[in-house]
Amino acid sequence: MGHAGMAAAAVRYLRAEGRPVEPLPRPELRCVREDERAPVDAGEFRRVLGSFASGVTVVTAPAADPDGADADGAPAGFACQSFSSLSLDPPLVVFMVGRTSTTWPRIARAGVFCVNVLGAGQQDLCRAFAASGTDKFAGVDHHPAPVSGAPRLAGALAWIDCTIHAVHTGGDHLIVVGRVNALGMDGGADEPPLLFHRGRFR
């Protein structure tokens, strides 16, 4: 499947009406031929890029419509390091999600999301949302964001309430652009953020 086909498949996530939405298969994208040496070793790529400290967020979406084909009555969420502001006018943010993610289809179906910026003491919350096959919201205090209704996690430093604006392909990930509808800070101005650097929380 070419880039145009992958982009079209991603957009279909947002237009699905009453049908189960499945995660996209891992793409088979190569920049070198089978008989050529790969330009970058995957382990070295992770090691070097790990020297870049990133903030840590949890991206959430509201529970599916009870009448929806994939409804389970629970909101969706996953831990995300690859989040950034993108544009001031219009106000846009961006996050990246693996194309094999099982949480992404639920966010795509909702068409909205809330980014929760985690504080330095929320490592356990991050680990809970990084796990698969568990009830990530068990025991987690949250309230609905004002526009999307996506969960705002108690204790997060800040929240950004968004509508999905565009989805682009980026290798084995999708690049999700969100238009900001509302935002705010719940933590103190001097409260430190949770950082991830070289495989460890900082």
C-alpha cells in the first residue's frame, strides 16, 4: 500500500459509521533493497534518540457510543511521549501513535481527544496507561473535558481538549493533528513535569 493508500485508510478511521475499526497492519516500508545494508541500526537509533528528553502525556478519548459496533462502555487512553505544539494560528497540536495501536481506532472513532500533561510524581499513572489489556482507568480520578468530554486526569499539570484535524502517515506511525478547542493548567506554575530520558523517568 502506497502513502496515498495509507493516508486514505487513516482517514477512513474518522469516517467509520457503525462498523468495527481495526488497527492498520504494520507497514512494509523499506528505503534500501534487500541486498543493501540498512543505513541505521534500529538499536543504535533508539539509543541515540533516547538522549533527547521528552515530556510525558496521556492521550484520552471519551467512551464509545453505547450503540457503536466497538463499544465497551469505557473511555480510551494511552501514554504518549511524542506530543508537541504545532501551530499558533490556528491552534494545532500533534501526537504520534503506532499504526498497530489498539487504542488509536477508538480515538479515531471518537474524533476527539484530550492531552493530559503529566507531572513529576505521576510515573505510576504513566505506567498504567502504557500497559495493554488492562482497565487503564481503574481507580483513576478524572472528569470530562469541556468540549470533547474526553477524560481530564486528576493531578495532570495541564490539559488540551482537541478535535482531530488531520491524520498523516509516517513510517510505522500515524501523525495525528488536533485542533485545540479548550485548554488549561491544573498544576502550579512551578510544578515540574514528568520527563523520560534514556529509558528512565526523570
